[in-house]
Amino acid sequence: MLPIPEIPPGLREAAARTTLVPFIGAGASALAGCPGWRNFAEESLRWLVGQGRFSYSQLDQISHLHPRVKLSLARSIATEHKTNIAYTDILHPKPTRESLTGRRLYNALFRLSNIFVTTNYDLWLDERLPAPTPSAVPTRASANVIPTPMNVAYRSEQINPALLSQPNTVIHLHGSVREPATMIMTTSDYINQYAAYNRSSRDPYTENPVLTLLDFLFRHRTVLFIGYGLEELEILEYVLTKGPRGAGDVRHYILQGYFSHEETHVRNIDTYYRNECGIELLPFRRDEKDWEQLLDVIETFADGMPASNPLVQQEMQDMENLLR
């Protein structure tokens, strides 16, 4: 296991054909300074405590509950008291939006691709920030910081496979903090989001646009998962397994960090990903830099297979696939 894994030929080919789509998870946002899933749920409830809508005693009583249950409670309490939780402030506590680590990570991601799919609510992918200067941590007020806006889709009615052919696009599958009502957080939210009702229907009232997009994505693109753990792929496994592939055929890839003593575990996880999902594990060693090693990995990958605009041939192929 190396600090930086080699770029597989299939990944290079996908980048050259402009069919590579990074799928960004919470691990990337956490590295950029956003709270993890558990902390996000906890801070949402603490915000209600600060507003006098909840108490520390009540917070302690539910400390053992799953983050999704806590978020469901937070949303119910906020609705009951007709107040809006400051999710943006929780996801982007100052000065994380200007953090050197976040700027470095997302600048590398934007060099790797210009089309993204994410289950994150935060704004890091919504605009392309200039590369950070190594001498100091720049601020958004700096004269040289001119963000480039992305084409952002986060409502279900906005999501469709054609977005995967539009450069400078980010698709938020679980909604966005831009519009908190769209954020998929509770158990019922997930059930509704991934309900497989008439997924092949062409009727916009019965078709599930999220599943339609995922089906197209995993059939006609090469996906690189970044910032995901094994448990976070549960909702996608059944979509992945429906993609056309032969035994042992790898169509997608996932970056995950491990320590040197986890070699056996890495082999077992790689076997699982390959056999069950058609995903190749790209492990990197965390011994020296822990999760910040991901920064070096993404920058190396971006240098080795930089993004480009969709080829005309690929655009024509996409049109044929959509017509089918």
C-alpha cells in the first residue's frame, strides 16, 4: 500500500474520454473544515438549545441516537417553533470557507473534472475558487479571489442525465443548504428519495429522477468515489449492481485511506467492492499525514489526468443513450 496509489489505466482512459465523474462524499467536506455527519446533527440540536427551543438535559438524553434520528428531531422541533436552523453557519463555520486546506483540496478536484455528483449539502463545489497561495491563508475579501460559479442542480425536478454532459456542473443528490427544505436528512427523506417507483417510466410524474440519473451515471460514466466509507454506499449498491458488466469487470473506483497494519483488511474490502459493486479500491497510506494525505493523492491524480470538455463523439453517444 503506497502513500499515493497508481492511476489505473481505466481511470486514465475515462479522463481522456471525458467520461470521468467524481462522486464527492462527506469525507472531503470534513477535510475542508465542515462538520462530519454526527457533528452536523449535534450542532443542529445545539443551535436549538441556543435559541431556547431545546435543553442540554434533553440533548444528553438523546446522545445515543443515530445522527439521522437527531436531525429528524431537530427538524421537527424547528418546525414546531416556526424557526429556521442556521444550517449554513453550521456547515461553513468561519473561517472554513477560506481555509487553505479546503481551497487546496477543491482546487485539485476542479482540475480533475468539471462535472461532479455529491451527496453533500455544503457549498464547496458550487463555485470554483482560485488556487490558494502557499505563503498565507487568503480570505474571500482578497482582491485576487474571484470565484467562478458552477451550474448547480439540487432540486429533484432539476436532476436529469443531460447534466452529466454539461461542463461546470455540480449535482447535489441530497439537496443543498441553499434551500434547506431540499436537504435529505431523515429516514423518510431517504425512503422517498430512493423509492424505485416506475424508474423506467417516461412520465415525469411517476419517474424517479434521482434513480434515472444514477442509472445513467453508473452505466455510461466512470465514477471515482472520494470521501466515502463503506457504510455510505448502501443506498447506491443496488444501482451499481444493475450496471452491465462481466464477472470481475471494474467500472468504477473508490479512494480510501488506511494505515499500514490494515493490509489484510484492505484486501478483504477490495474483494468486496470488486465482486459486489464492480468497484476497484484505490487505497492510500495514512501513516504520515492521516487524512490530509488525500490532498496529495487528488493533486497527483489531477496532474496525471486533468479535466477537459466533453468530446463531440461522447456527446453524440450520450444523445443516443438518452433516446434509448
